[in-house]
Amino acid sequence: MFSRVYSGGLMGIDGYLVQVEADVSDGLPGFSMVGYLASEVREAEQRVRTAMKNSGFQLGARKVTVNLSPANVRKEGTAYDLPVAVAVLAAYGVVDSAQLEETAFIGELGLDGVCKPARGVLPLVLALRDAGIRRCFLPPENVAEGLAVSGMRIVKAENLKQLAYLLAHPDEIVEERGGGSSEESRSPEYDVDFGEIQGQLLVRRATEVAVAGMHNLLYIGPPGSGKSMIARRIPTIMPTLDREEQLEISKVYSICGMLPAESALMKIRPYRSPHHTISSQALVGGGTIPRPGEISLASRGVLFLDELPEFQKGSLEMLRQPMEEHRITVSRLHGSCDFPAHFMLVAAMNPCPCGYFPDRNRCSCTEWQVKRYLGKISSPLLDRIDVCVEAAPVTYQDLKCSSTGESSSAIRSRVEQARDIQRKRFEGTGIYFNGEMGGSEIREYCSLSQEDDAFLQRAFQNLKLSARGCHRVLRVARTIADLDGAEQIQKKHLCEAIGYRSLEGKYWGGER
């Protein structure tokens, strides 16, 4: 007897429909599985057979063949245990095949028949819904993820015996309809706030400008000046995630098994701060079976690289393409996968190995040591950082100041207003932020008066800016003007943008 059950597989961060076919026939008793399977899927044979026995199903010794289609795509993970078991039970006639129409099953099975959670359920259920599946049985721990998908009916499956009973008694099936909750529109709650920062007004302002235009940002300053502290608070001034962004982020975290237990969707902007010893593969993603890396986990949020020169140079250079294209393609023997990489790069570094250059009263580094240290950051990488700001040492008066700084909510409101201006400006162009503007957009949206154009020309010559550097100044100036609510870029906006640009000349010198 033949039966067919639906399930899903993962390719990158997207799911696809998998048909689990089972055939029970006369012949030499055995249990075989085919369909381009990874080792953990092949092991499902032993788990399923033992789970069915321990669940009380006494099945005759027959020849059982299970096929996972499409057979040209490699299947990985343990989420196929449950659909394989249901397909075999249906082929034996224990389960009514009529109840399997437009129904999918996802989950791992314990040897006692208990349904265990699987990774990547959110993208799997999204793919199943798009393929026309209307009902999905999930382990209890994965139900919340399934309910995040609108248009899908979710059924909790505790164990294999209970599942078989429900399929035999469809009137007792309790279905929950997926869809967005009313809590999605609430402002996220963070355990940190910009109001906790004392002093560093210049760094706070540069951070606000960078976030408003989605510009990459570099902090340079001595140890203890608050660089990491400010970077940790950047997500608190970014706009609240919309539904589309929540789904994109949650798909990545679901695949990695990192979704928060209390929620099916990510409600706050990601903040990833990998250690400088991280490998290139862990940073950009990869592996024999491609998995997302830190840049994908930081998508729609912040990727903070502290002690930037201490990272492997090869790892840093790998960031250049994702910073421009906002996605990363990982190609391996078993296929090619695209992962999102729409992150804001925030980096922090000391100006020299000891951290106190150019203060020669405290810095003991030689000129060669300083140049060697700064030389670890390549020109192409610096060219992709629009805002560079110096974090000065915090004074004792700043620490003793009783007044608190401006709160994150106040800064976030200004950022959201600037983002709204940009959204309307670039509507229908595929561009969303000033930091993504190319040459044609800069010519269209960054026009200057004759006087301001002459001022920029003098700055271009005096600072020996490159063409790319001049474009960076205009992009940042456009964001500063948006924060001011100005239609046209003015001289004061250019002056502030040039100030964020000129710091590189102080430390690195030359044309950049």
C-alpha cells in the first residue's frame, strides 16, 4: 500500500515542500529510505521503527520503502522523523490517508514516540503555506513559531500515539490559526538607554547621524572612553521593526536555533559583537552545509567589531562585498545559498597598540608601531565607512554630572522622522537609506547652491579627497539635512559631514 505525507526542507534561510512517500509491500522484510539523505536523516529509520514499537503499534514484517522527494536536493536535519512515521502508519492502514490532504508534519521523534522540537520551523511553515498546505502538526515547543505564520492552522503533536489518535478522530483535533499578534506594534523594551551615557556629545551626535542614514560607523579613541558602551545602545535608537523585518530576522534565528523562548518573532534589532578571534567562516557563514554567519545574524541591526585591527585581515576583507550588496552568497558542493546581510557596521579601535596616541605624555609606541597598527585596516574597507569619529577621554566633571543625557526614545523619534523622509524620497527605487545612494542618486538628491558647491570644491582640494570620499561627504550631509528637516543641503551640513570625514586624514593620511 502506498501513502504520501507532506513536510518541508531548508535551503539557506528558505524552505521548500518535501513529499514523504511510503510503500509497504510483500517481499523480504526491511526498512529502507532513499532521496539524497544526510546521515541524520538516514538514522530516522531506527528512530521511527523504535518509536512506533514503543508507541504500541504492532506492525507486520513487510518490505517498507520511504522516499523523500525531490530526490535531487539534499535533505538534512531531524525534522523528517514525524512525517516518515506518519507516512509508514498510513501505508500500513493505521492512519486514514484522507486526513493527510493539505496537511504537513514537522518534528523529531524520541525513541519513546515523544515529539521533539526541530530547527527552522518558521521558514518551513512559511514555505508550506506558500505551497498550498493549510494545516501543520508541530511539536509543542515549535507551536509558537508556527502560529507566527498567518493563513496556517497549527496542531500541537505531543507524541506519535496521540497524533495517530487525532488523525483517526478528526473531530477532536484542536487547531490554532496563525497570524500576527497585537503586541507586534509595541515599542521594544531594552535594558540599556542612551540616557546612561555621560559626556561624549560629539560621539552621540555622530551615532545619531549614522543611524539615521544607515551609514557605517567607526569610533577611534583611547581605552575607557565609552566606545563599546555607546555601540551597545545603538539598537535602542533604531526604528521599531516592522512585520517584514521581523520575519526576515526570525527566519535566520530559527535556523540557528536562537529564537527567544518567550516569543516566536524577534521584537528587537539584532546586536552582534563577535570576538576578534572569530574565523572567516563564522563571520560570513558557510560550512559543509551552509549556515548563516554573524553578518546574517546582525541583518537589520548592528554588527559591532570591537578592537577592529585585531580581527584577521582576511575576515575583514570578506565584509566588503556584503556591505555593498547587503547579502552574502555561500557556495558549497551541495548547493549555493543566499543569506541576508543588511547590517550596519559599527567598529571601534584604539589609535595605537597602547591606545593613547597622539598623546605623547602617555603613548610609548614608536611611529613604526603606530603605522603598522593602523595599516591593518585597508583603504577599501575604510572607503565603505561613511562616519569616523574620535571618542575623547571622559573627564571627571562628566562623570560627576548629576543630569542624565538625552534618552533613546527622544533620539529614536528624530531618527524615525529622518527615515520617513528617506523612504518617501527613494520610493520605488530599491534604495531605502541615504547610505545606499550611488552616483546617480547623489547627483539627483544632493544638489548644492553655487556658493556651497564652491565650498565643497575647496574642501575637496585642501583635504585631498578622492571621488568616493567626496560622495561619502554628500551622503552624510544629506542625512544631516534630513535630521534638520531641510530640503536642500546647506553649508553647515557640509561642514559637519566633512568633520566626520577629515578624521581619517589625521590618523591614516593620504588620499582616501
